[in-house]
Amino acid sequence: MSDSPASPAPAIVLVRPQLGENIGKAARAMLNFGLTDLRLVAPRDGWPNPDAGPASAGADEVLANARVFATVPDAIADCRYVYATTVRKRDLWKPVVTPEAAARELRERALPQAVLFGAERSGLETDEVAIAHAILTVPVNPNFGSLNLAQAVILVAYEWFKAADATPASQTNYDPPAAHASLEGLYGHIDGALEDAGYYNVPSRVASTKRTLRNLLTRPGYNEKEIRTLRGIVHTLVEGRRGHRPKT
Amino acid sequence: MSDSPASPAPAIVLVRPQLGENIGKAARAMLNFGLTDLRLVAPRDGWPNPDAGPASAGADEVLANARVFATVPDAIADCRYVYATTVRKRDLWKPVVTPEAAARELRERALPQAVLFGAERSGLETDEVAIAHAILTVPVNPNFGSLNLAQAVILVAYEWFKAADATPASQTNYDPPAAHASLEGLYGHIDGALEDAGYYNVPSRVASTKRTLRNLLTRPGYNEKEIRTLRGIVHTLVEGRRGHRPKT
């Protein structure tokens, strides 16, 4: 078998692809998410195809290593588990999974595996779907379900890549909130400036207005650098005013 | 605002898209996953573009309803929360989320929201990223991270569609973030006051200082009432100053 058994990365098998451009785009989509094993079954215009390279946007290694086979069984001879992508309902009793579920399974099995994609217009033939262990279907707008080939490939590749690491990838790139004393300093600065300018002119609402101000400054969780910037801004506004104030 | 408040479906904003073909493919990707609100900022070749229709593969309604704007702030004037898609690291303190996390958040907020996508080659300018509340980054092969425009759109749209049946998560007792136009008004108010007061006195740092200010005001997600309060505070400080300024 061609894949290292240690690698769970599935082969992407394009069955009777029509346009070299779409093969190139599929290669790009694969490499975006770390897949490199491209297999072509009876590409319409032969192989290599001069339209593939430009469309791959630099995924040359994927195209260079692509292998061509005459039939689907030939292409998946080394694979232990195979998914057939299809949107149409088939009269076949097989598990039907989403790209997300398939990605989880692919990772868990960690075996040589493949995902079949049919030709641009016609998709996979029913006999080809029958060869697969399971059907992979992308959940899609029921009123507009035509995914192009490279789009279908990228969704499968993306889910495979995401499934590498169950830990959430979201992160923040900001410093933690400032010490309370810094925040208090900012609050006091603005509060004092507003007192000077006569902002608190409705006695019954002074307390709630001050609470509102405090909340406006607290909720963002500003860090030390941000608070220094805000102090500078307030200082500029206040000193600008004082600088123009007639001496009394 | 143009979106029904009941619809959480985000607007897809293509900023300075170059090729009509890519606009068409983005429209197709959107409709595949139920998104229909396409907005174009300064498309290079004008609009409509004859290359868009054939590439949309039938997503004509999305193209027919696309709206064109001169600037990003114009395009997102009605939006309450905005994501900027980018792969490059930016020197901005903003939350960074995956498409999956963004999709959950978009569903939970159920407000007019937008996702910005930059031009094919150059991506978004840093000032455009600064306008957004958060950065959306697709986890991708670090050695081959160039996603094409329609591929980036389809991954966001796909995750949005998948998140349809996620259970609603935690609620806050805050009003939702204000429309972008309100935030822009607050920013312009403070920025103008700082200009008047000579705050931007180091020419080489004007742009980054303005971005910092914008980020300080954007990140909290202030709601309409909070922004009115902040406008009042700034007005008090500025008018206090002007009230004392000698007539010239």
C-alpha cells in the first residue's frame, strides 16, 4: 500500500473528472487542509492536464504525485474504508454521514481510506456508490444543493483538518484586564472631568449615572496599555479645555 | 435597516473583489448554505459584472439582490457585529475565532451581522480589520494557507448552515451591540475632538493611533444606549472646552 499505515490522511479520488481546472482546484483545496494523496479515475482529458497547474495555485506537489487508475476498484485497492460523496438519494442500505462525522471516523480508524467524488455533472454511478462502505453527504440548502467539485472536496478536507485537534482553536490575542487600581484611576479621571464640566446636573440621577459610567469602563476588560491610552485621550480633551480656559 | 431583525443570516461583504467570476462563485457558495445578503464594496470592474452570472451556477437571486457600497463602513452601517476574515496576524487586540465559533455566535446573537472578505490577492487592509469586532480565521495548513475567495466564503457559509440546530447558549442581560453607523458616529466624534486638541501630533503614528482608538471603542460591543451616553460624555468634555475657549 502506498500510504504509511501511521497516516490517517484519506486519499481523495476524483472519478471521471471533466475539467483540468477542477482537478487543480481540488488539489489546492486538499493541500489547504493537509491532504496530499490525489487519485484520478479515467480523467476525461487524460493526465497530466495543462489546465490543472494554474488552477492549483501552487499545490504542485499534489498534482505531481497524483496517480491515474482505470476504475474505482483499482484506485481504492489499498483502502480499508471508503466513502462515496453524493447528494442524491440512492436505493442502497449504507450508513450516511456528514463530512464532520466522516472526519471523526477517518481519524479514529487511522487506516488507509478514501473519499470518492463523482464527475462534475453526473456524480458517481450507483455501482460506484455501492462499492463504498458509507455515503458522505454534505448538509446543504435543499433548494440549491449543487456543490461544485472543488467545493465538495474542500468541505471534506476542512473537516478532516479540524478533526485533528478537539481542543477549541479560538483564542484571544489581547493582554488580560488591567489591575483594578488602573481602572479606578481612569474612572476617577473621567468622573472628575465630568464633575468640573457640570455633567452631573440632575441630583436624583447622579448615583445611577456614575454607575453607568463605571460599567461602561469596566465591561470591556481593558488592559493596562488600553487604559493608559484612554487616560491620554481624556487628558487631551480636559487639558485642551483648560488650556483655553481664561485664568480666574 | 435592510435585514429583518428576525433573521440571523449574516451579510457576506466582499471588499474590492477583482474578478466577476469569483463574485459569482461566492454567490453560489452562499446560496448552497442559505445565505442571500451579498454586499460588494468597490468591486474593481464595477457592477453588474457579466462574468458573475455564469459562475454562480444558478444563484441568480443572490447576484440580483447584491448591493454595492463605496466603503466598508457604508456596507455595514446596519450591522451590529462584524467579523473580518484574515489569515495574516494583525497587531490588533481583537477576539480571533474559527468559522465554527463564529457561526455559533452569529446564530446566538440573531442580529444583523456581517462577515468581511478582502480582495483576492491583498485581503483586507488593516484599517478594515480594525473596524470589525472580531477576526475570523480558518484553521489551515500552515505551509499552504492561501484559500481562494469562494472557498473562504463557502467554509463560513457551511458552518453557519451547520449551526442551525445548535441549542441557544448563554444569554446576557445587555442590549445587543449598536448598529455600526452609531459606533462610527462615536468614533468620528472623539476623533474630531482629538484632532482639534492636537492629539495626533506624531505624523508617523497617526494611522496606528486612530486604529487603536477604533479598536478601544469597537471591542466592548457597546449598545445604542451606551453609545448615546458616551456621546454625551464626550460632548460634555468637548463643549466644556469650547465654552471656555476665547473667541477667535
